[in-house]
Amino acid sequence: MQVTEYKPKIVAFCCNWCSYAGADLAGNNRLAYPAEVKIIRVPCSCRVNPMFILRAFQRGADGVIICGCHPGDCHYTSGNYYTRRRMALLFSMLNYLGIEKERTRVEWVSAAEGAKFAATMNDFVQTVAALGENKRLEDLRCKL
Amino acid sequence: MQRIGVFVCWCGSNIAGTVDVEAVSEALKKEPGVVFSTNYQYMCSQAGQDIIKNAIAEHKLSGIVVCSCSPRMHETTFRKTAAAAGLNPYMVEIANIREQCSWVHKDKLTGTEKAIILGRTAIAKVNLNAPLTPGESPVTKRALVIGGGIAGIQTALDIADAGFEVDIVEKQPTIGGKMAQLDKTFPTLDCAACILTPKMVDVAQHEKIRIFSYSEVESVSGFVGNFTVNIKKKARYVKEDVCTGCGLCTEKCPQKNVPNEFNLGMDNRRAIYIPFAQAVPKVATIDPRYCTMLKTGKCGVCSKVCTAGAIDYKAKDEYIEEKYGAIVVATGYNPISMEKFDEFAYSQSKDVITSLEFERLTNAAGPTAGVLLRPSDHKHPKTIVFVQCVGSRCSGAEKGKEYCSKICCMYTAKHAMLTRDKYPDTDVYVFYIDVRTPGKAFDEFYRRAVEEYGVHYIKGMVGKVSPQGDKLMVQASDLLANKQLHIEADLVVLAAAIEPDASARPLATMLTASMDTNDFFTEAHPKLRPVESPTAGVFLSGTCQGPKDIPETVSQAGAAAAKVIGLLAKDKLTGNPCVAHSNELMCNGCSSCERVCPYGAITYEDKEFRMPDRTTRMRRVAKVNEAVCQGCGACTVACPSGAMDLKGFASAQIMAEVDAICK
Amino acid sequence: MTKNERMKEQILRTSGVNPLKCMRCGKCSGTCPSYDEMEYHPHQFVYMVETGDIEPLLASKSLYKCLSCFACVDRCPRSVEPAKLVEALRLMVIRQQGANHFKADDIPALVDEEIPQQLLVSALRKYSK
Amino acid sequence: MQALTREVLLDRAKALFADGTVDRAYGWKRGEFDYDVTPGLFRSVEEMEKEFVFDDFCGANFSKYLVEETRKGEGKILVFLKPCDTYSFNQLLTEHRFDREKVYAVGIPCEGMADVTKLKAEAAEGIRSITAEKEGFVVHTLYDGDKTVPRTEGLSERCLVCKSKKHVAYDELLGEDGEVADSARFDEVARLEAMNADERFAFWQRELSRCIRCNACRDVCPACTCETCVFNNPNSGVESKAPVTSFEEQMFHIIRAFHVAGRCTDCGECSRVCPQHIPLHLLNRKFIKDINAFYGEYQAGAEVGSRAPLVNYTTADLEPGEAVQRGNEHA
């Protein structure tokens, strides 16, 4: 078997108005972050159903991060407040079930925070890489 | 099964430099549904778009994926391209392989690999796309301008001149804003009042403009074209339509010791007052914090002297609800508090003042009738020290503001020049870090201050001001001479940084408009859409968006007005078709979605369903008002049964993306 | 890496100061009470460290004219903290000499109502490793 | 021993049938064994006289059945509600799941219901019957005679930590109403929280891997009344019917718990009916405990029309990162 450097799979959900724009700004400013991060654009962080997160883990993602506008700045006024509650409860539950809590994260990144986006992703990838592969939620059948 | 075309853009070398575009288009050919895949130097160019159009026709494409720059950049472009070739524009998906791939990764192998995955993800999504048609909503042909300074005035006049109704909400008793407090304007030195007050009169007399002075916005609901705004008209205890503005009450009021905010507290006004002679509307206002009658029920002098009978001590705050198609924010700025800058002795000496206070001291309508006198002893100052960048260009929020306040260099040059002009026996020092004069005739103006008027410009910063007797000892560095200077000054003028008005933050929340870390409103695009907020239907005018001088403010005000006119000229707005949609067969009618909807777009109705056993049954189901729904998707997660889904961002689509990434 | 670059590196590390934050306003020098006593002034300290011109600073008496009053640190609009550079430079001199001229244990003997306590603190900053 | 006897309930039901208030009734129905009570719909007094029971084995909560049953016919349905059942009843009303006008609810006091599994475990085989007596539960066996189990040992876990003996909804009340109790129901959750992640993971693997995916937990759950359950919906992405994989350990119960979070009244029916004895209520209670800790005390179903915590927010809510930390502080 070929030994390759372990590279975590990271799914990042970014809201269209702030965080996706923040990711674009990171690109505009050429602020590097690992290629392991793949972004899914959603209109608002509140579009992220906990099922999507579980789905990602089931399919072999090693970390899932949700980025939205800062509380109070949501393009839709209150979307990220719901996200905050949903994810607080979901993450606490995953932790309760013994899933490493470092694999999930919510970060507020505004359209102006390209640097924060890149820094967040660098940090998150590092954290997840240190944990190694997600074995606890991955469904190996999905690898077939 | 879809017939998908994949178009990989090189973006010159922007993408092709880090991503092997050939390999990407080859690899994506093998993805399910893909029948055509190619790459080209600039997909957004006419030639690139033609490739897409031709491919749509030739290969009978039902969906396309463009691997290019951010969808925030060219999604609209490619949607139009698709539409022009007869394909539903919502059958287009963009894989962002520039901002989120080639620009952030250096290694070509890594970049190519990621670009393929991003392409695959977009293909997975487009496989589940469905053609969408946007709905339409009507436009209320009236605009609201929040703030009645020069920015708001200019925007309102321009919109009204185009024939649309405009309301101005101003929290002060009069419109005019900061410009009304200024003496002269740089670089032409025309008198601020002379150019502003005619505009104020125009506003007052314009048949399309209503002024809600002494009023504030209480709440905002709705969306572009259909805002509903609740405006609070604070009780001014004077009937606006009856008061003639004669001013007799303001002379007779026995409560004389009210700090006059128009003169920044450098003199006093009465409890009933008209802020200044050219106020619009020119009506008196009773300040309830000081009025003896309102506080104790005893006095009533103003009521006795008012021959028009305009005084009404029983007045209450009034609330007005009005509909608007567009909202312009023009909330302006304030100088920052000087409290944190102890070293300049602002709170210790009356003779250390801010530049705005200096404006009032030199203004003919100011507390000294335009004669430059020290606030402490009313003597002519012989030595004046101007300090620039006080609180601007600081690192960290606790020290001041990180940005350059932009206007200080020019107004300080103006103050220095005018002082030397009127009082040639005065020594004037300006301590600067840099003198920033980009603007038409700006540098010439500054040079005149130095060369013709003999203002001493010293490169260096004042370290300390200490009051000694009736003098102010100024200790500063002269960097070019490499000396420390000790100047005995009579007056020190601080060019205080400017910050957005405190009302801006809560207003931004009401409007769901975004702000930067300094509380300046964010523009939809810093270069291409500088007068629009990212929130549709909300526009920005003046210093609420960033520091700017009067000419810039006026041009931005005009630009905002042009955008508003463009919006109000439409009878109908085409909506965003990516809205929520409830599957009635699965809906529980549980109201969870309604509770999280920020727009009140969801209602319920009892609907009859035919059951498999041919009986019918009534059930409560959710209905989405597509014109009101903005497509955030909060309801889709709140819905326990999964009946609620979002068009364009359907759960199945997002899960397909997740799968494609994790594959 | 040249000798100057090495010294600069060390100064930046021990002081925690980033001279690139300086916008050259000169407020540190405008505020300095020992300005006239110094050959090199606070803003020059920052600039010379930035350009790696360290040796003249180490040799200058200016190092010991700084009262460690920290007015420059307090008032710097850019949070550059020039006095911390001065301290780092002094420390470098002492380390090169390899001697500790003043220890905390020496202080109790020196406490005197006439001497401002800040002077002792300042002396400790100047003369101890 | 319950405070009210079968006869009191039956008499009341007879009267309600007789005066035309109701034309059918939900009640507990005799099963194969006397401890094997099932929920039943009675259409006449005669049916009730024959098969209606009320004793210490009547755990079933009828609230959920009202969703379907109220849609049929015009008449009112009589339902007996124990205090904990009334919370589910209210929660369903909050969610507009049935027409209150079609129901006649009779609140009855509850002294706690037996855990049949626990009692059966007391006697290995040959159980003839189990009865509730003054001294406790008596297990009558073929070979070993009678075995008495103290009441506190034979009660269901959910009854031992009963959250409320107060009815929050009824048309009429038989017997005495109780109080909301100061319950120790979160102790077990706290014990799990105190473990490290690996121990917790091992615990849940051990429990959830036993799941045979009979769907009983879902089918009995009064919060699970969706017109189409996501697990049955081929478009939901999580459709699955049979226990084929690790899906049960990994996804099914998490999704289910999240779906009912903020709406679960902690009635404990899921654990009661689980044939594999998985302590499913510990998932739901974790959510309830977190909600109480993060967003203030909230009891689903305590009042009709209350806003569930997941469709609500305050601007000062804690961040998800903090929540994980706080959720671990087993206060």
C-alpha cells in the first residue's frame, strides 16, 4: 500500500452574503489555505440542515465548518441566530455521543474578513488533521 | 438525465497558472450527465460566451457548469448567456476555481485536483437543478431618506426632481446637518451657509418632498420595492403647522442656561429654541429636559407670548407608518470623543478645542459672532497650534480609529490659512504626519497656506499639551530638524477623527444592511457598486459609508439618487426565484417554519386532500408568499418533516454537493 | 545573516516590538521628557532598529537617558512601544558584558523616601540582565 | 397501586358515552397477559366493559393517536391522560396537529407505571402473572411461587424520576391533581457527560449497535407525527427501513433526536417500547438539559402556543463552541 500524507477532507458551508464573499476576498488577496477545504455555497448559514453535516461525516468528511455573517449582520436579519442555536445543540449532542468536538465548528466571517477566513481554515485544517481520520461517523459502505 | 456542458475558464493565467485547465475539462468529461466539456482563455468574453451558446445549441445542453471565478462575479453574466441561448438561466452553476482555488493554492497538482472536485461538485448539483422562473412584485414609488444633512438633502432633491415622492427623516429639529455648522468650505473658501441654505429652502418648498424633522426611524419591514417604515415623530411641543418661526418665545423663555448643541456647547440657548436662523423647518422646539413647564407644570411663558397659539405642552410622540420602494441611508458622522487623549489636555483646558468647535468660533453666526476669541478669556489667540490625525490612523480600537479621516488635512489647511488671513499677527503651527491632498485644487490650496500665508507646517507630532497659567505649553517633535519643540500657545486645535453617527448601528440592524468593523455601512461592491448596500433597495449616501468631504458627498448623494430613480422607475421588480416551497403532501402544518421566517412570508390554509381510500380530508398546510420570501432557508431546517425546501438550494442538491466533495 | 541582522532579530524577539507598525509621526519624540539629553531620540530608535543600524545605538549614552517612563508607549498611536526597544537594547549590552549590575535583592537597601520608587524600577530595567 | 381504580374510570366513560359527549374512547386494553397492556380504541361501552383495564401497567400515552383519529368522524373522542401524557397532548396542539374540539380529555392521577422488563428479570421463567399489591409488585410464577419486588424497584425509570404529577391539559379531572416535581432525571445524562469522549463513544456504540431498526421508538413518539417521516421519504437522503449497516449507530438516532429537540416532552415512550432496551431517552434528555442550561428552562407542552427553543433566539445566545464546553459541564 502506498503511504500518502494524511489530508483531511473538510466541508465548509459558507453563507452567500458574508462568508462566501470573505472566502472570495481571501482569494483576491492571495491568502493561502489548504486545498482540503471545499466550500459549499448556501444562501444563509441557517440553510445548513444538521442532516447535511451528518451526511458529510457519513460520507467520509473529517471536519465540517459552517461560516456565516456575524450575529446581528445576517443578510436575512436572523438566520445566523437560528444557526447558532441549532449548531450549539447539535455539536453538544455529537460531543455527548463521543464524536470529537474539534471536528465541527461555527465561525462568523464577514465579507471584509478575508484574512480571518484564511486563518480560520488554516487553523481548522490543522486541528482536524491532528485528530486523524473520522472513523466514528464514517459509513464505510459509502467508499464502495 | 441532464445533458451537461462544462466550460473551464483559464482567466488568462489567473486560473491556468495554477490549474491545469486541460486536465480539468478532460476529467470532468467523465462525470455523470456531462456530454460536452471544453476550456477557453476568457469564458466571460464575447468569444467565450459564444462557445457556451453554440454548445448549448449543438449539444442540446440542459444544464451548464462554468468553472471560473466566483459566482459573485459572473454568475449573472453566464445566466444571461444561457438565457440568450434559450436555456433556463437557473440551469447554470459556477465552480469557483479562481478565488477559492487557483488564487489560494500555489501547487499546480493540488490546484488541479481541487478544481476537478469543485467542478464535480457543481456537476452533481446541476444534475438536480430544475428550471426556475422568477416572480414579480410591485414597486412603491416613494423613497425614504434617513438623515437630513447635505447628503440626504442632495439625494432627496435629485430623486424629487425626477418626479418621485421623497420623505426625509431627520432626528434634529432642523435639516442641514454638519455642513450647517461649518464656516467656509475648502478649497474654494465659499461660505458653507451660502451654498447650503438655498438647498434647504429648495427641500422645504419642493412639492414632492416631505420633511419629518425631530423624527427617527422606529422599525423597518418588507423588502426592496415594498418597505414599510414606522417613523417616530418626537413630541416637539410646538405645532409645526402653526408656528411662524418668529422666535419671540426663544427670547422670552426664562430658562436661559441650556448648552447650545449647535455651537457645541460653547454658548447657551433657551429651553425653547430654533437651532439657527436658517433652520428648516423654521419652527421652535421645546427641550423637555430643561423646560420648567414640562418638568414642574409651572411657567408657560412661551405659550403666553406665542400669538399664533402654537405651543402644545400636551403633545405626544406620534408614529407614522409609510410605505417606500427604496431607502437611502445618509446618517453622517460625528467627531470622536477626545476623552481618551489626555495628553492633549482637552478636558483640562477650554482653549484646547476640536476643529468643529473652531468652525463655530470663526463662524459669523457662532458664539463669538465670527471673531476668533479664546473660549477661556475671550482674548485674541496669538499663537495657535493645530494637531492633525488625533485619533485617526491609530492601531487598535482602544486608541482611536484605524482609518484616515480624510477631511482633516484640508480643513486644517483652511483653518490655518483663514486665521493668517484675518489675523496676520497670529503664529500658526500645524503638526502633521503626512499632508494628504488628493483632490482637485487641493494640493495647490495647501501650498498656498504654506507659501502665501506663512503657516508653519512641521513634520512631527505633538506629544503633550500642558496648561500653564493662561498659556498652553505644547511639546512636540520636529522630525526634520530632529529637535523637540516647546511652543507657548494660546489655542490648540485638535483635528479629531470622525466616526459614523451612533444611530447608524441600530439602523443597520433594522435594515439588515451590513456594516464594517468601524460601523461604516458596507457597499455592495467596493468599486462597482459603491452607493448600494448589499441589502437590495437600501442605498448609501455620504459619510455613513466612509469619510468623505462635501464634493464627494454630493456626488455620492447624486449617484445614490440615480440608483433610487432607476429602481422607482420600474413598475415591477423581478424577484429571486430561489425561494422556499412547501410540499403540501408532506406538510404537517405545525407552524415551525412560520416562526423562523424573518419576512412573514409563510401563511397557512386548510386544504382538502384526497386519500387513497377515495375519502377526502382537510389538513392545515403552509403556503409561501414567493414575492415576500427572500430565500434564506431558515424554514427548511425548522421543518420537521422536510416538506419545506428551497428552490436552487434544495436539500437534495446540497447533499449531492456534499457527496461529490467527500467522494 | 549579517551581524546587524542577527542583532535586530534578537532585539525584536526580546522586545516583542514590530517597528514596521511605525508611521513615523514622531509622537514618541514629541512626548519624551529626556529628549534633549539624548543623542538618538525615541523615533530614531525605532527607525534604526528597523533598518538594522543597531551598533550605534548600543554604543550611545542615549540608552541610559531613557527614564522608562513609558510615555512613548502609552501615547504611540500605532502601539509600537519604543521604550520596550530601548529596554531590549540595554539588555543586549548587559548580556554582551556578561554581568548583572543590579539585582532585585539590592533594592531593599536602597529604598529611601527621597528616591522615587520609579527610579529603582527604572534602574532595575536598565542595569540588570 | 393507582389511586383510581378501573371502575372509576369505566363509570365515567359510560356516563360520557351515555350522554353523547363522546362516541369513542382511547383506553388501555387487556393483552395476552395481564401485564401486557396495549392501547386500544373503544367504540362502545360494551367493548370497554369487556376489555378496558387500568392498573400499573398502563404506560401507553394516547396523545399521538389523536392526530389520525380526530380526522375521522364528527364525534368527540374520550381520552384518558396521565399527567405526563398531557404535555404531549399540549405539544401536539401547539403544532396544530389535531382539533382540540374533537377531544374530551379526562385527566387521571398516576402513581407511576411498572417496568415489566425489570419485573420479569426478577423471576427467570414461568411467570403466570404480575400484580401490584400494597407491599409492592408480586410476580406469580409456576415453579418458584410468588416473588415480591419493592415498588421503587419495579417502577419504570421515567416514573422514578417523574417530572410532573400536574396535568397541564384536561376537560375534566378525576381524582387529585399533583405538582410539578423537582426531578433527578438529568443525573444519568450528567454521568455520561462526566465520561471522556472515548468512553461516551463506547457507551453509545454498545447501546445503539443493538438497534434492530424496528422503528418502534419513532412510531410511538408523540413528537413524531410527520405526514411523511424523513426516514420513509426517498428524497430525504436518509431514507432507510431495514437495519443493514452502521446507519443506526451513526445517523438514525441522532437525526431522530434532533428532529424532536425542543419538541420532546420527555414522556419516555421511546425507551419504554424499545425491544432492545436502548436508553433512547438519554438522547432526548441531553437536548432538554442543554436547552435548559443554554436558553433557560423550557418544558415542551407545558403551555399551548409556546415558542420552541429551536424556532427562537436571543441576540445574546452562546456560541456553538462555548455550548460544547458548557454541555460538558455536568452541572
